[in-house]
Amino acid sequence: MSQPKPGQGAPSRLPTPQPVAEPDASETLIVPDAEFEKQVPRLSDDPDAPLESIEDFQTPPPAATTSAEPARTLPQADPAAQDSELAQPLPPLAGFDAAPVQIAGVDDAPAAEIRYQTLVEGLGAIGLEGRFNALSALKDDRDAPNAAVIAARAKEDEALAVRLMHAIGYYDATASSAIEQLPDQGGVRVTLTAIPGAIYNLGAIIVKADPTVPIGLIERELALALGQPIDAERVQGAEANVALRLPQQGYPFAEVGQRDILLDEVTHVGDYTLPVTIGPRGSFGRIVTQGDPVFEPLHIERLRRYKEGELYDARMVDDLRQALVATSLFSSAGVEPQRTGRPGPDGTEQVDLLVTQNKGPHRTLAGQLGYGTGQGFTIEGSWTHRNLFPPEGALIVSGIAGTQQQGLGVTFRRSNAGRRDRTVTAIASANRQNYEAYEAFTGTLSGRISYDSTPIWQKRWTYFYGFELVGTNEDVFDFALNDRVRRTYGIAAFPAFLGYDTSDDLLNPTRGFRVKLNLSPEASVNRGTRPYARTMLEGTAYYPVGGNIVIAGRARVGSIAGIGRDELAPSRRFYSGGGGSVRGFGFQQLGPRTEEPNPKYDPDEPDKEPLTIFRPLGGRSFNEFALEARYRFGNFGIVPFVDAGQVYDTALPKGSDIRFGAGIGGRFYTNFGPMRVDVATPINRKQGESKIAVYISIGQAF
């Protein structure tokens, strides 16, 4: 970096010159040179002569006199006065005042900042100006307390520019800076000039390693080519790819060494050499455990997705580690390959997996709060022991307390039952539901075997099949009596589900699609036995637009064939409306309705409550459609949406009398999914329908 020339550089404050007083002529003493020489003792001209004594200097010889002018002597200090001052004792250290002297009007004033501008030349042409600006010490500020700080920042940026140019192959690069004053603008300008020089390209590419199977595996995964610029990011990325891919292709103990690049300053090429220790080619062996055991090795083997003897693949090891974490039974779990020396197939060495288990807490208390128009507030809580019946046999006691729903349930769940990702569930529950459509007291005993997605393991195909035995007492509108009556139903069902999912996230998808099919053969016992079948098909799709907007759509249809609507228990019919259905309408409010006497009507106050009310009947078929634009900014989001749908008496849905709802929602994104608040209104609202519907829940609407 060049230095300022005389007269240039940062301005500095100097003391104001003061006039110098002229001495009085009467007090002026002028000693002639000849007399001065006589007063000073002369030294010997002989360099080998001994040194004169100190007394000769302290006691001058008597001065010679002339007839023209009397002899004069130089003033002498009083030795007694000097000795008395030196003899005085030093003041004590505790009494010494260490406070700096304060100068009024100077030290109290704040230090002046020096404003500066920064000009960078030479980096834009090679695409480095943006990166330099992000890291620059000069660009990080626009003023400094003094010129020295500006110079230090400039020096630091010189080194930064050289490092950046070296990183993309300009190994002859230099950088310099100059500081110049800007009198008209009251500051300085720092100009940093970068000279990249010639770019260096890859010459020879040499890999020092034992032969691999297949031959040339390292060179293929290194993915460097002759003639490419020696770009640090490209080279490091290629080496990282080798370190990643070799363990995925049978080399669990491969290690990438320190590269060497020999630069030729004449041809501007660099010969690249990379040593790699590949270790033995491995195949999967046994599973061994250590630590605080939760599972026996036999159960861990059920979680693996490889067979013993298969070629080692680090991705399968990561998959096993994630499966252990997904059980939520460990505080930490590690899986590491271990050499055995045992021969494996195809010339490999068997590699055992050492599973380190550290037991975590097995009991969990959980709660959830929700609100929906037509459903009111709901509070759900559960107590879970995830390993009460080892391995992975959980007992769950749950309860729900809401304005319109109350219940208790006990669930037994065996995860990874017999094989990976298979779950066996048995449930016994008792519930009361009090909605506008019906009031029901229901007891259920059910069981199912399922293959489900989880936030850690989202699967392409999912399914379940099982049984339900339901006993329910419900109020139902009897058209013959034109009044509500209570009836008891016994229901046996064999539900099944098949799902296909290509979306990228379980709770907050941004791309892909999902297809779901539900089929449930059922039989209802109430004044006779009637078999029927419930079917529902749903498709959802997600398409990203730019980086912050996702267009999401859903279509869903359902049908009940083989039984009339009025012979179905109200709780087994189809309904629409609500947060997971057609927003803008209350829960179960869409579709056929009855007009019934209002039990809250008071003849004495006829204006307080209407004489009649409308209550949903439900139906045997439905269709629903939804379209959303999900805009996200940081951890927040805004979602305008339009929903449509209708419920029908017929076994197959129609396309007529479709109702629409529109609204806007807010999202707060967390690490377990988005929290959702939606506000909607029905379009072309009818009598008895709410003006505004509000929905609060966790997760997207679909």
C-alpha cells in the first residue's frame, strides 16, 4: 500500500503558533568563540593516552586575561542547592496522582471521525466484487477514528483480495491500495486495485491409491478435468464427493489425504496430486451393541434395510441410525462400522455395525389446543409410555375435553412389529359428541395394521387395514314423526386405506402430489342388518412459484352405496364444512338441512331467538375442491384461499349446487410444522349460515 506524500494524507490538528518574545539586550550574554574554547578542557590527541580525570572537567583552569578585555566565566550552578534538592526524600506512591491532566475544551470534545469512500478496481471483471464486498473490512464501515485505522483496513482488504483471487486460480495475483484526500468532500478515498494476472489451469491429475472395484472409481467420483481452472471450491467439492461416495460403494474406511498442487509459473498450469487410503472393500456383517441397552440386536436387525452380505453402503447405515432415533427411546444413538478381518463375498471383508445405545425417557405428556366454528374449543391430552411392553410396545391414555366433544381412550401400539415400519394398534374408547347434526354417545373397539409416514420417515406408499366394532346411541330426525328421536346402532366395519405420496414434506409440502383411497365395507344393525360400502378418493398437488409462493390444490369425492341415508347412523354419514373441508362454513354445516323448532325460542322474547333453526342432515356423497396461494416470509406466512363443495342425498356426487367459501389465513412456521389460523366467509350466504368462520390448528389445511 502506498504512503501519503508530504503535504497529503489525513488532516491533523496542530497547536496555534504563539509569538516569541525578544530578549532584553541588557540581559544578553555573548561569549566569544575563543573564550568558549578556553573554558572547555582539551582532550589529548593521542588515542592511546589514558582518559583524563573527571575532576579536570568539573574544575576548569583559570582563564587567561588580555589587556583589551577582562576575563569572563560561564555561570555555574550552586552545588549546595543541587545537593539539597537531591537529598529530599521521594513522595509516597499512595500519594501520587495518576489522573491525566484535563484540558478544558480539548479533552472534553469528541474525537473527529474521518469519512472515507472505497473504490475497488479489477475484481468485477473476474466475478469477485460481490464476494469481496461481503467480506471487506473497508466496506463494513464508512468512517474511522483516524488515518491509521483506514490504512490498517486497506491492508487487510489487500490480503482478502489476494486470497479470493488465489481461490479461483489466479495465483500470480497482487493487490495494492492508495489513500487520497478529497478536500471538496471533507474526507478521503481508498482505492484498492487488484491485478489478477494469468489464471492457472489443471495440468496432470494424479490419484495415489490402491486399485478399486470397479477400476477408476476414485477418478470417476473426483470429477475434475484437465484444463479446468484451479478453483478452490471446485477442488474441495470434488474431494468431499470422493469422501462421501466411497463409503456408499463398499469402502467404509476410505480416507482422503492432503492434496498437493505444483504450479508452473511459465505455462500457468498446476499438477494436482491426491493421496487416498481406500482401506478394505467391505460387506455388511453382524450388529453388535454397547452402552445402556434399549433393544436387543435381534430387534435392531428388524430396523435395517439391508441384508447381511450385501456390499457396504453408508446410506443404509444412516438409515438405521434415523430409524433408531425415530423410536424416541434414545437420548442418543450412534452406528459406526467396525473391521472384523472375516472374509465376505466377492473378496470383501465383513464389516460389523457397532450400535451405541443411550436410553432416553420413555414417558411423555402431550397436549393440543384447537378451535373451529361449529366445533368450538377442544383440548386434547395424552400420557404415553413408549416401551411399557418391550420392544416398542406403547401404552397411551388420552382424553379430549371440548365444548362439543368429550372422551377417553386407551391405545396399545406396537411399532416395527415383526418388520420395519409396520405398526399394530388396538384402541378402546368412549366419546360424547354434541354437534348441530347429531348428539352421540359412542363406544369403539378397533384394531389395525398400518404402514405410515412420519416426519422423519416420509414414505412413498402407505396403507392400513383393520376392523371397528361400534356401539352408538344417537339422536336422529324422523321425517315420519317430524321430530328427533334417539336410536341405537351397532356397526361392524373393515376399513382399508392406500396412499401414494410424492410431496417433499409431511406437514408443510411445497412440491409434489398425493393420492389417497379409503374403502370400508360396513354393516349396520338397527331394526335389521344392512351392509354397505363407504368410499373416498382424494388428490392434492403442490407447485412452487418462485422462492416464496406455493400454489396448492385439493379435490376430494366420497360415496356410500348400498343403504339409504335415513338408515345410516348420523355419525357414519358424510358432511362438509369446517377447517379441513370447505372453509367459510361451520363444521358439518354444508349440505341438506332440516328446519326444526328452536328449543331456545322464548315466546316472551320473540326477537332474541328465531322460531326455527336449520340443522345439517348429512348425506351419502360429497365433493370438495380447494385452491390456496401460500406466501411465506421468514417464519410467517399469508394464505388466501377459495374452497368449494357440496353434500348430496344420492350415492354418487353431483356437480350442481356447489357452494363457495373464501378467506385468508396466517401461518407461523415452527420446527414441528406450521400453526394455522384461517378466517373465511361463505359466498352467497344463506339463512342460518355464519358470516365468519374461524379455524385454528397445527399443519396446513391439506
